[in-house]
Amino acid sequence: MIGQVMQSSFLRRGAGCAAGVLSGMLFLAGAAEGQQPPPPPPAQYQPPPGYGQPPPPGYGQPPPPGYGQPYPPPQQPYYYQQQPPPTQVVPVAPPEPETHAPKYSLWTGARLSYVGFGFSFYENEGGQPETTGNFLGNGVAPQIDVGARISYRYIPYLFWEHGFMGQGHRFDGSQARSSTDFYGIGFRYVSGDVDSVAFLTDLSIGKRVVSVSNGTQTYSMSGIEFFRLGLGAEIRVATLFALTPLFSISSGALNDSEGDVAFTCAPSCADGVQGPTYKNGQVIQSARAYVVLSLGLGIHFDVFGK
């Protein structure tokens, strides 16, 4: 009996050893054939982080306004457009004062001057200078001007001056009348403040005529007056009106004669000269330079100016 039990236990152990050896051999054979080992058993379930913790603040409250609304429609695609050039900023000029000189205008007006001649016109047949005072004395001379104002300061113009002169020494005690005419072109330049009081420079050139008439007799001498220089001021009274006081000096020579007239001082003239040495169209061969001084006031208008 005991022997049977021992025999049975031996057989069971031998069968277990044989099974283990067989299992190892099969495992080695599968590894040799490239088979993967069996997967490990699944991990046990783990709760997520925060499980079992109290809910965060605001949990369970109603959603904010607009929650769950549809998304806004997509915007239109942006296409690059060429930008216009930057706008140039033009500075705004300050407003013009109420009284100012216009930039462009038709310039016209008149001037009244006190005029005096000096030196002599020619040398007479006695070899003596025939002074300007022998033909005419001092007098007044109105002048008319017509021109244009350009860029405030420049004024080219035409003029005509007629002088009502006093009686000369050769015609004392007679009804003789003396006069002078001067006409030509001129140019004015206004410097300084043209809107109030400005300095004025005037240059002109023209033809000078000196005339004497006594009854039916008329005599005149004429020639080019080389220059007349005037210095003064332009006083702006209104936008289209100005006063122009001016002092002028001029010089020239009279070379042509016309007509004839008798000197009325012949009985008492010390040199015995009866009349002009050059007359009736004769050229004055011994012409001398004379001088004219004048002091006057002009009133001028800037017509159509702004």
C-alpha cells in the first residue's frame, strides 16, 4: 500500500516536470520563430485628476450672454489696392489787410508840381549865355500819368506834363506868355512797405518843349531831356488810392527851333539882342545844358486792382 502511494506521487511529479520542460521548449521554439510574447495584463482603472474634488466656482451657473450663438460670417477677402499719393498740404496765406496795395492794376492819376528852370539854353550872337530866366520864370505844372502796376512794386507808365510858367526877362512889360511841355515814358519802383508808406524812385525820359507867345508871334525850342530822377514816397490811403509826394531833378539840351518872337526889352536890354539867335527851324548850334527842379504831389488810382 505504501509502495503504491509513493509510486503514484512519483509519477505525478514526473508528469509535472515533463510538462514544464515541454512548455519551455515550446516558448523557446516560438521565440526562435519571431513570435511576440503575450501582452501584459491590463492596468487597473485609475480615476481622473480632480475626481472627488469640489466643483470650481461658477459651476452650474447659466452661460454668459451670446453663449451658443452661431459664429459671425467670415469677412470678405482683402485685396491690396494701390493707395493714392499723399495729399500735399498747402499752407493757407494769412488774410490781406483791409488797406493794401494791389498786385496788378491799371495805374493812372495826376500830379501838380512847382517847377523852376536853371542855367541857360544856348549862347547868343554876343557870346553870352541866354539864360533860362530870359525866356520863362517859375510856374506850376500839372502832369497826367497812365501805366500799370506789376507785382506790387513796378510801375511803367506814359506821361504828359504842361507847365504854366512865369514871364521871362526878355518880355517884361508885355503880354507874352511862356509855357513848357514834357512828355515821354517813365518807370517807378516802390520799395519798403507797399501797404502803408513806401519809398518811391521815379525815372523818366522824354521830349521837352519851351514856348513863348506874344500876340501873333510864337517861338519854341525843343530837345530830348536825358533823364528825370524823382525821389519821394507812396502813401497808401486806400486799396485803390495813394498819395505820392515827389521831388525831381532833370537835365537836357534844346537843339531845335521853330517860329520867331521879338524881345520886348530891346530898347532897354544892355546887350542889344532883338530876338532869339536861332529861329525858324534853325538848329541851335551852341545849345547848353539846362536843369529843371520840381516839387509836387500826385494822386494815383489802381483801377481794377485787388
